[in-house]
Amino acid sequence: MNYKFYRLTFIAGCFLMLIFFQLTASAQRQKTHWAPDGYQYYRNVSGSIVELDTRDSSKKTVILSAEMLTPPGKDALNIANFTFSEGRTKVLIFTNTKRVWRYNTRGDYWVYDLAAKTLKQLGKGRPTSSLMFAKLSPDGTKAAYVSEHNLFIEDLGSGTIKQLTFDGTDKLINGTFDWAYEEEFGCRDGFRWSPDGRALAYWQIDASKIKKYLMLNTTDSIYPFVVPVEYPVAGEDPSACKIGVVDVSTAKTTWMNIPGDAVQHYIPRMEWTTSPNEIIVEQENRAQNQSRIIIANASNGTAHVIHEETDKAWIDGKERWNSGDPMGWEWINKGKEFIWLSEKDGWRHIYKIDRDGKETLITKGNYDVITLSLIDEANGLIYFLASPDNATQKYLYKIKLSGGKAERVTPTDEQGTNGYEISPNGKIALHSFSNIYTPGENEVVSLPNHQHISGKPIKLNIDAKNKPEFFKVKTVDGVEMDGWMVKPTNFNPAKKYPVVFYVYSEPAGATVTDSYGTGANREYVGSMADDGYIYISLDNRGTPAPKGREWRKSIYKNVGIVNIEDQAMGAKEILKWPFVDSSRVAVWGWSGGGSCTLNLMFQHPEIYKTGIAIAAVGWQLTYDNIYQERYMGVPIDDASREVFIKGSPVTYAKNLRGNLLYIHGTGDDNVHYKNAEMLINELIKYNRQFQLMSYPNRTHGIFEGEGTTLHLRTLYTEYLKEHCPPGGR
């Protein structure tokens, strides 16, 4: 369930999830393409690739026009993504994309030769939109790609295509990943060119023993048909995983002898070292509480562990802090050391590790590194995001590679959520900013002094009306939580108003962030504030706020217990406020937030009178193993399964007393509709009345189909108004 929040930082609330699914038409993650000097960068502007200058916002140079990207007799290519070859002699264009699970990662690729002024399609003869993750070789003479779960290379001069693997099937996956790896580790692109261009290192995922979840499509033909999805639920073995290195001249694969059982371990990261004969991998055990860094010889497959770390709870895969992208490895000192993040001292800090496994702590203190932004080795600096004093915000810091005291780079008057895309030379950054009342703004700044260069300078919207308010609440258990509140328009403290709580509460996301969109409810038709609702959200223990390891991992083996207790006890404190009507209290959430909503309604019916739960995990043993086992342990016997059952809403459904609207898509390949039916059966068993809306063949985002979004919003709004009437009394 990690997709819900950490890959989307520009907006808050449940709409995060809906926006995510609606944006899957963009293919691979769109990063800034920097020119070698670090002052220019490239963008897709109206179907053309243009060069922009950070020092002069009016300067724009067309590199490839739409006309140049128009094949004879066809329309201009619709650019989903593009990359330059080393030396900027060729441009690789990704187009005509198709969805694989959640992202559009299949499509067609074309190469434009800037010297010859030619446009050629890769993979001619392969099925349309079947190519994945095409990459140009280091010397720019070849391209490699995945098609139908096999690896291919193509000579760009002659157009000759050579197949490198031949065993790919629906279940034996070369160069990309199965559903669970993509969903929970962010792994999609599953192969890498060697530094000398003579080999490809790649993942092979064997899903042959993964049971299929059979979804029923009842809408797309007269006769319903089954849609099978390989889906390993908690307690089921994951797919086997191994790493191979294939020689591009002989098509011979050498398998790396990674220690440990291929089924009971995960490999979420793999890269070449700076040597063309070595790869480096991160391996996690199935419980995800042990991480090992391993170097393997690409020629003979021998491998050895250079570093190991354990945690009493879980270890976050590195992709979580590396902007959600597991590609790359942060080498320094000419490949003798690399940068790593760890929570081993109680806070997420930056370390450097040498090839013998010796580690050195770089950042020190009671604060978390949120995201590593750039290693500027030439100037001896590391840039990273952190917010030591306010967990709802983000700021840029710098520290010397040798360690010392971190210095804040972001100006002190720009309080909110700051993001940076820093040029490779560390001299320029594209700075984005928003806070809870200021819409997103962008500027170009110089580093390390953060001087404005171009674009409009950041300006806070201090005149914003009816701004959401941040507050802190301390429960009877001594837990202090951050929260936000949007009061009714023309608020009268002498009146009592209904309160609507928005919840997520699980380790995959935080809802209380000082960013624009926080406090908005886009499932509500109209204005909650104008209609007279108080709208509130709290971040409980276990949410990924930068408050230290103990805050985040106190929820281990307690999802559905600790988060529910914190939310309920926080609500009890809020209900003491004189302007809150305790007889009109509603709660709602989506996915993990839907699970939280159900648990709050069932475990604390004395507080919550109305609930709207969408796409909830009703029974934790039905959710995928990578996510659920990470936070709840591996269920191998009755005792270890008990914690899953104890945290599941179905366990408490008999306690429902209030008004419940439950919503789910029958085509949800993430939180399967089985969860809805288990919940329905339990509510029927105990004669608990509720309302149900099933959206036929809709997925987890419930956006497919004409009229779906408006229908859901209207349903949500009318139910809330009927059962939790708005307005002060």
C-alpha cells in the first residue's frame, strides 16, 4: 500500500490516491534531464524537446521539434518520456504507452540521431507497445529493452535485433517484476547496462508457484470471465528472485551466487559497481528486518557480504528515501565508498560505507534525514531534506562529506514544504515550495547560497482566507500528535459544529503535512467549510513522519491496534473542545484509511457515529505479503497469525452501532473485493445494518468508467449530510 502517499508529495488528503491512479498515463517517473554543464535542462514542451536555461527564463532552444519527431505517414510522437545518450548524440523517445499494473511502462521506443537527423523505431517486428525500459548503451551504439519478459539488444546502425533471454513467460519474468515487487518495492525497471557496455545485469522473478487471485470481470462481455493475478498474500511464499549477467555478444547468462534462499529473501536493489565486472545488491530477508549488502563477481558469480544490518521491527528499503526510485548507487571516493541511510541509532542518518563494510556516521543528532538530494563530491557536500523542529515541513540542508554540523540552506522565512531538483554540478536547483495556504510555486536558485536566479521569487500567500490551522493534541497515554483543522466559514465559537475526521494512519503515509491541498476534501461536492463542518486529520504513531525510529516503528505487529488507539484517544481530546458537537462525529478514509475507518467505527462506536470507508483491507491476511509481513511479521503459525486477526476490522464488525457506508471496486487488484465480502458476511451475521456501494470492475482508485468520479463524490456527500448534518447549533 506504499503507493498511496510517498510517491505523491504535491497534495494532501484522500485525493492523493485518486490523483495517483489518474496520473498513471505518464509512463516512467519524469525526472529533470540536465545538460552536462548543469545550467541547462530539457523539457517536453508541446510535443517538442526544448533546452531551458536556469539563468534566463526567457531563453528556450528547440532541440527536437514536433516535426522532427513525426515519422513519415504518421502523426507526431506523443512523448511520454525521453533520455539522451552519453555525449548527447542521440535521444531515446518513449511513446504509445500502455499500463502494466499501476504505471504505463510498456510502449514503443524511437531513437533520434542528432547528427544524422534520422528517426528510427526500435523493436520492429515486436508486438506494438510491448517494449519496456529501453536504455542506450554507454557508447550510444546499441539499445537494450525488455519485450514479453525477455531481454533484447538492438544495433542502432544496422537495426539488427538480438534476443538475449529465451525463457521468459507470464510467470518467469526477465528484466522486470511481478505485481508485488512493483507495488511494494517500487521496482519496475529490472536490468542495467554494464559500465563498458558488454553485459546486462538483470533480475529474474519466478512467479510460477504464486497462487492466482481470480477476479471476475462481469462488464466487458456478455459472459463474465476470470482475470487471474499472481498475488502472494501474507503467509504465502514470495516469488523466487535471482540476478543474472548476460554477455551481449554470446547471450550467455552467468547467475550470481547470492547467499540465502532465493524464495525467502528479496532483492530490492541491484547495480553495477564502478567496475565493469562487479555488481552490488541489497538483499532483505523475508521478514524485512535484516539487510545485507553483497558484491558479486559478474564473470564467475561468486559473491560475498560486505555489510549487514538488523532491526527489531523492519528495515525500510532504500527506495523509500531515495525519492521512490531504487535505481542508482551513491558511490564516492572513486568507487571505494558509497552513501547509505540507516535508522540504527534511532534516527534516519547518512552513513558512508567502504567496500570492506566499514561505516562512518556523517549526520548526527536527534533528527531524521527525509530525502537525500545530491552528493556534491567535487565540493565535498551532501544536500538532503530534513525538518528537525517541525515534522510537517521539509527544508534543504547541507553537510560536509566528512561530517560535522548540518546547515540549513532553505531561507527561514519560507516555512512549509520545500523540494529541490539539484543539477549534477551542485550549483543550481529547481526549487518548489508550498505550504498549507500557499499554492505551489517554483523558482531557480543558486547553491549553496540559495540566491534567487529566475522565475518568480517565492511569496507566501499570507492573505489566504479560512486557512487550515495546525495544532497538537496529547492523549491520556501521553502521545502527542500533529493535526490540522479547517473550521467552518464564519465560525462562531459559541456554537457546536459537527466534526469529520480524515484518516490514513498506516506506515505508508502521513496526512498532516504543511503543503498546499492539505485540508481539502475532494470527495465532497461543494465546500465543507461553507456548509458548516469542522474537518480534522491527525497523524498517529506509526506514520512515516520525521520523528525518529521509535515513533515510526511502535506500530510493529500492531497495525489496527496502536494507530486506532491513538486516533480514538486524540478524538476524545478534541471532543472536549467547546465548539465540537460530540453527537455529530464522522470519520472516513481510503485503502489503509478505509481500514482505519472501519476499526474506529467498530472498536470505538462511542466516539464515531458515521463512517465512510473506501477500498479497505478488512482482513489483513488477504493483503500482499511484502507490505503486510513488513509491518506485522511473517504468519507461520496460529500465534503469529493472531496479530493479523487482532488488527483486522472484520474481527470487530459485530460492534457496529453507527451509520456505515462501505465502498469498493469489484476489479480492485490491490485490495481485493474479497475484503468487502468478508466484511459484508460478518455484518450480516450479527444483523448490523449498513449501506454498500460496489463499483463494477473498478480498480483501487475507483475512477474508471464514465461518470464514476462524480457518482462517488455525490454518494459520499449526500451520505455525510444525511447522517452527520452540517452547520452550527
